[in-house]
Amino acid sequence: MSKGAAHCGVSQSAASQHVQDVEKRLGVVLFDRTKRPLELTLAGRLYADFCRDALRREDEFRLQLESVKRDVAGTVRVASIYSIGLSEMSRLRAEFSGRYPLAQLEVEYMHPERIYDAVRDGTADLGLVSYPQSSREIEAILWRREEMQLAVWPSHPLASRSEVSPADLDGIAFIAFDEDLSIRRELDRFLRAQGVAVNVVMHFDNIQTIKEAVAVGSGVSILPARTMQAEIGQGRLLAIRLNAPQLSRPVGIIRRRRKRFHRAAEAFMGLLGLEA
């Protein structure tokens, strides 16, 4: 109930009162309040299906209405992982605005799991994630692959090398990603395949914090090379190629299956070089 209230921008008490008002008006109980977490009753499931259908029909109406308009207009809501970067999204926003002056691009940065939730519940039209995963509700489309390289601070013993082998990392102080992230699982799999055991001294849930930890000398890490360009330009980090089978991070778009896009969302997909 609290999550629903936060999503709608109202207090939990206001959301609870609204549910009670609906129950009174319909003459049914929508939630089984004896269970934790709350579960929908049969009547609640029927009402939820009705609401989804109403929202779907509203989406279809808006799409049909927009189809009679000549210009691409409207707002594209994108939920993105932090590592796509403000600079890159600013560039995309500027290019999108230049091509389609009547359309708007709204970007919100989130944890990967929240992005899937936002696309699933319709809060976001599109999600930008790494290691995109399809499901019964979500369709994933590969956008690009980003080469992964070793990140070190400029005075690190390996900093003078133009290339390192995975064996050079055995026992090294390493800044890792949190264990629940796909990129951590992929890196762990890569290191195991190379017979390497690093010494994980810290772990974080985002690339920016990992870069800062590497820059102050806490350890090295393996990161997408394109995410380190700003720090490399500032002289705070160095990126060293790995002499191993190419390691890359897939980045893609996720969207809700069977969701029809308005023309602005289709235009943004086209800007990324993808078909809507």
C-alpha cells in the first residue's frame, strides 16, 4: 500500500481511504487484510483486470488520436541505469529535441531492478539497462556491447602496462559490484574461467562509486571502457586492455510486451538505431 501511495504521489492514509471508498462504492472487499503482504480477493483481481483494461484502452485511444497528427509530439519516459551517463543522455536529449522539437525526452536514473518494475507498471515507456533480460512481460533488445577494461589509478604498479593478462590479477585488491547484479555474476564467471581469484576489498552497486574507489587507490576493477573516459581525461584513472577473450557489457532497451508505442517513443528508438 505504501509503494502504491508513493507511486501516485499521495500519503499512505489517503491511498488506504481511497481503497475503502472504492470498496464501499462497489460493495466488495478488494484486499485480504489478514495476509501479509496483502493479497487481492477474487473481486480485487476482477477490479484490477478492469483497471488494466481501462488503461490499455486509454493508451490505444491516445495512440489513435496521435496517429492523425502530422508531427511527432509527446513525452518519452526513459528509465536508465546510472552508468549510461549524464553526458551521453544530454547528447541524446539534444539530438532528439533538434529532430523533434514538439517532443520531450524525460530520463530518470534508477537501480536496474527498479527499471524493470517501472517498464512493467507503465511508469516508464522504455528502460536502458545492462545485461538486458526478456521475460513473459518484458522484451529486451540489444543496443550495443561495451568493451570491459581494467581500471587502475595512475600510480598503480600495472599503470605502465598497455595490456594485462588475467593472471596478473590473481590476489589483487579488487573493487567489485554487489553480488546481486548481473555484471558481478558475469565478471565472477570470467575470472573463474581464467583461473583467477581476486581479493575483493569493497563492493558497490554502481560504476560511479567504484571509479571513485579506484581513483583513491583502494583497489582495481574491471569496468566498461566508455564509462571511464571523463576520469581518464582528468588524469584520475587509466584503462588497460585485458589480454583475454573479449569481455564486454551488453546494453539494451527493455519495453513491455504488446505495448503500442506513441510516435515520440518510436522516434527515440529510431534515434538509437533500433526498430520500434
